[in-house]
Amino acid sequence: MHTRHREPQLLGNEGTLERMARILAARNIDPADAALPDDPEPYSPLDALLAGMPPRYQAAVADHPTVLDWVRKVAEAAVAPSRGARRQVTTGPSLLMAGVVGAGKTHQAYGAVRALVQRGVGVRWRATTAADLYADLRPRPGVDSERELAAVSRCPLLIIDDLGAAKASEWVEEITYRLINRRYNYELPTLITTNLAIRDLRSYLGDRVASRLAQMTTRVEFEPVDRRRYSAAA
């Protein structure tokens, strides 16, 4: 059986363009309307970061000296996976921010991530409240909680907001220790906020977690000023 081979036709071929014009005309389509749109502007790394941030914190700016020092150290530790590639967060110090509700701890945490990106550092990150974290990791049918714990543990940069807000229990203490211990062992930067005073962490979290936090974090206690009330009054 003889097979007929047809030469491939390029889009720029004059006959092809004429046929396209006839098809569009037969369908009452203006060729100008059928033109491909201009390529969209590429997203900047900061745009990509903001797309994954809660709207409330998309304009967050880190201005606390200890937080800015943490940003500098993590940026300096960032490594490029290959020559010419963008530096990525790999290892680095952790930071524990303590203070009353509304003192600006969460604002500073998100601002710190923005500051890293603005320094040209790539960040694979994740943010969660402690309460949501425990809810996600609690064993239940159809969910591999161990796999989820491993994923959170390995995330290059993790924000844990409101540590100490969930009800204390042996299970909470065990999960917290396993998470913190893995991040401690692999020197993964972790931003932790808590409404507890630093002196009260041990009684809530237990000796093992408190000991790991003491070794892996720089601690900063925020002044008891409610920024949200201050902003509302202003």
C-alpha cells in the first residue's frame, strides 16, 4: 500500500495564512480579534511570594533589629544549587518571638520572609498556626499524618504562629518535640511566635521541647504594645 507523505507546513507559509484568513472570514471573525494576546508580564519572585501570603500580611515589613539580623544570617547561609542559579534558603538559625497578642510578632515573621525575597534569596516556605498544625497532623482515616509531619519537618523555612495557643496534652507535646527536633537536627530556619512569656514555655511545652528551642533559637520578647489597637486609634 502506497503511503502519501505530506510535507509539514509552517505557520508562516503564505498558503496556510490565506486558508486561515478564509476560515476566519467564513465564520465572521475579524482576524484582528483572533490575534494571539501579548505575553503576560512574568511574575517577579516577590509577586509569587505575595500570592501565597494572607492578604493581611502582604505588606508586612520587618523592622525589629533582631528580626533583621535573622534575615541577614539566613540570607548569608543561602546556597545556589548551580552556577548562575538563584540562591536558596537551605540551613540557618531560628527565631522565637514572644509577646502579648497584637504586639506585631506575626507581622514581623511575614515581613522577614518578604525581606529574604527582596534580598534575592529563593524561599520555599510554609506558614501555619500551631492549632492548624495539630489539626492537620491528628491521626484520622484517609490521612497519612506521618507523611504530613515529614513534609512540614523538611520544609526549608517554616513559620509556626501562636505556639502555646492549643490545649496542652501529651500528644501535642510529643508532636511538637518531633517536629522541632527534626528541624533542629537539620538546622532548618524556623520562625516561631508565641503569646507565652519565655519563662512560661517550659511548663507548657515540656522540658524536651523547651531545651531544643533554647539551643536552636535566638529569643526576642516584644514589648506589650497592641499594634492593632494603636493603628485603630491612629
